[in-house]
Amino acid sequence: MDTNALIIDQLEWDGILKSFTLQARPELGQMWVAYPNEYEDERPGPFHFLEEDYENLFEQKMAKCRNAKLSKENFYSEGNYFNFRTTWNNIPTERGRLTFYSLYLPEFAIPDKVVITDTFQSDKEFNKVIYRDDPKNRYIVFLECRSSAGIFNFRLNATFHKDELNFKDSAYKDAKTNAFYEGEPYPHWHQLLPDNEINKINNFFTAPVIINSGGNNTQTINFSDMKKNNPWISGSFYLFVAAVAITGLAVVSKNVHWTLLPIIIIGGILVWYNWSVSIKE
């Protein structure tokens, strides 16, 4: 994956948070990374690096990064459960390139609840990937930061507990967790709206619309039926083209020598095929 920037957090049980960023550098070229499940090679953190220069730079930043003690508001325990909260605002994003946030939970921590929302719209929850990193005995939370506005904001709340004995058999999944590369790409406007507004827009194109032009004159428009009745999709258009082509050949056969007909037919088929392929694309 061609990546613009990485934001790395690593949390420890004593409330120490190691945090740093890694930006693609022109002198090093593009920063290509892969998810941890794609290779079995040893890696310094949550990603594999294609270029050794970036891997070395990651290790240098990890070794020199600030180890900050979290406040009791952002890291605290309730019985056997621990709570962590962090907020990142004004993360610059770049069209066509990825920006990732990753969080390493403490060693042998098993997540109980992980929620990532927009900082300024608490009802807008983002999808995430949660991966159990067995070589490091830690869970990783991955968040892809993308926004058509060029700025991404999020707030993360995580609850977890320590269980060294059952760590290797544990798993976490909720309604907003994805597998790596799961799901179809979605339009950028989804990022700008909360889920309830997205549902309203989707319902507009599926529910019938009634237009009243005055008096008893009403008209019902169903956008979903418009797609079904589209002649390009139903095939009636291509049937019409075939009929015209056959009629044309009948006319040509009376005016052109029969030995030229195979060439005309083959040429017509090739032209029609190239045209139909270009329309579908």
C-alpha cells in the first residue's frame, strides 16, 4: 500500500504511551507498507516495509520517541478492566495515498470494547481492523484515516483486560470491525456524514417519490425501477441494433458483390464489439 503517513501509538500497563509519526520522504521515495498478516518475516512494528530505509527509519523513531505518562482521565482502571482514550485532530490526508493510525494495546491485553468516532460527531463511528499479533503478544487497532476534506479527526475509546493464559485463543469483533481489505471502496461523501444521514440518502434512491403538480395530478417516481427498465441493461437496445444490422446487410447484399459480404460482416462485428466494450467501461 502506497502510504503517505503512519501514526503509531504503543500503550503499556503503567500508563506510558509511546507515540510518533512517520511521513513519506521525497529522498526515500514512496513508502510502501503491508499488513502484519501478509508476511511471516520479522517486523519492527505493526507494518511490514517494502524499503529497508523506511524500516530503519521506523526503528530509529521508535527508539527515540517520547514516552509520555497518560493522565488519569485518559488511562484508568475499574477493577480488572482498563480504559484508554485518545484524540487526534487535524490529521492531513492526501488523495490517492493512505494514512494509517495504529495502536498497540499492552502485552496480553484482550480488548472488550473499542469504539472510534469522529471527534466532533459522536454518532459517526468509523470502521476499524483489530488484529491479534501473536509474535508480540499484543492486539493492534488499525484505522484508515481518509477524508475528502483533506483533514481527518477521531476519538478512540478502548476497554480491555489482561489474560495471559487465554490470549492466544482470544478474538474481538463488533459491528464496526473489518478484516484486512474487507469491503468495497465507498464514496468519499460517506466520510462527511453520520450514519443516519447516509441512510436518508440511500432511502431516497430506493423509496418511491410522489410529485404533486397541482390538484389531483400526481406522479410516482421509483429510482430503483428506473435502473431495471434501462434499455442498456435490459438488452432491448442491443436487440434493436441487431435488427438494424440485419436489415442493413439485406440492403447491402443487393448492391454489393457477394464475395465482399463476409468482409463487411466481419468488419461490422468487430466495430460493434469494440463499441459495446467501450460503452460498458
